[in-house]
Amino acid sequence: MPDADLPEWLDKTAIGAVGVVTLADGDRLTVELIDFDEERNELILEVIPNERSSSGAALERRSIPIAAIVDFDPEARAKQPWPYSDPCRSYPFSFARFTLMSALLLCLTVGGFVLFLFLANKPYGVQEASAVVYTLFECYATFTSTRERRYLFTCPAVRPQLLRLLQRHLGWLALLLILQTALLAVQPRLPDWWNMKDKKGGTPFEVAFLFLCMGFAFTEVYDNRAFLDRSHKEFPRKVPQP
């Protein structure tokens, strides 16, 4: 559709927005904008059920031609029933979040390199550096945005679970440090080829050690995100809505 033919109300919309659409036949629907089909000039909407029916209502997704929509009035997401009031569903830019995640990434990359550089040859230095880098990675990877989902520190479904996430992380971290200590203790007893350096100065043991730690780290990230996803799904049953 040429820009000149686009209705004015489109300026008030964005993918992920919540509001009330008024249709040409007079119907008014509270919806969340899911997508825009450019080929068909249709908005893909998810109809938000009212509070009385939201607990057991099935999701209704509809495709409505732009020409059939008279107006769109944005509404605050916080006014909608859960899960539409979940702030993790929307994607507004937050400078505070951007700064925090950037600082975590900087500490993880630059700081992690410096830590391993100074501690690697000291007794238990690898474990000490790993504890810091591993914790920074888990925080960054768990809360960073993906195409499927993101988790906000301020979300009412996430905030009560932060202490439990910390407790779970300490358990994972203890297991990692025990595993690292056992592997490093076994290293001198392995066959010589495990400790033979290649052209880049690495050894098969170091490569295996690195990949094992990375696999351990990504397993916790998956577990953390699955835990937070369950928290989002259970939130309406755990916490009374205002």
C-alpha cells in the first residue's frame, strides 16, 4: 500500500503494542499487535480477553485487513490482565538496561581475560578466575534478549525469583569448581599426548577442559531460562493481580 494511502492511526502502532482497535463494523477489540503482513496489508492481532475470562480463555489470533480498521488507541500494558501486562513481552529501549548489559559484557570479556592472565599459574587460580567469569556469563546470558524471550530484572514474575536464581547458581558453581579441581588434579597422570602443545600453544587437555566448562555454562543458562519461563506461566496463580 502506498504511503499516501496508509491510515493515520498506523503512526500510533508498533509491533508488540497493546491497544483498542475499532473496526469498520463498529466492533472494538483490545489486542496485542503481533505482526504485519505486507503482502496482504493485514495486521496480525492477538485478542486480549477481559479479566473475567482471561484465566481460562483460549488465545484468539486474527488477521485483519488494514482497510477494515478505523482506529487504534494505545493502552498501557500494565492495565491488561496477565500475561499481557508482562513487561517482558514488550521491547522498549531501556538505557539503564543497555548500560548494565554492556558493563556485564565488558567485564566478562576484558575483565575475564585479565583475570585468567594473572591467576592461571597460581594455585587454584583457574578456579578463582572461573568463578568470577562463570558468574558474569550466567548473569549476562540468562537476562540478555533473544528472539524468543527476554527477562527483565524488574518484571513481577522475575523479581521474586532472583534469590532462588542466586541459590541455584551457587549450586551449579560449586559443581563446576569441584569438576575443575578434579580434572586439574588428574591432568599430570594423563597420557603425554593430552599435554602436548600444538602450533598455537594449546593442548588437547586445555581444549577439552574449555569445551567441558562451556557446555556446563550453557546448560545452566538453559536451566535458568526454563526456570524463569515456568515462573512467568505460574505467576498469575501465585500472586493475586492488583
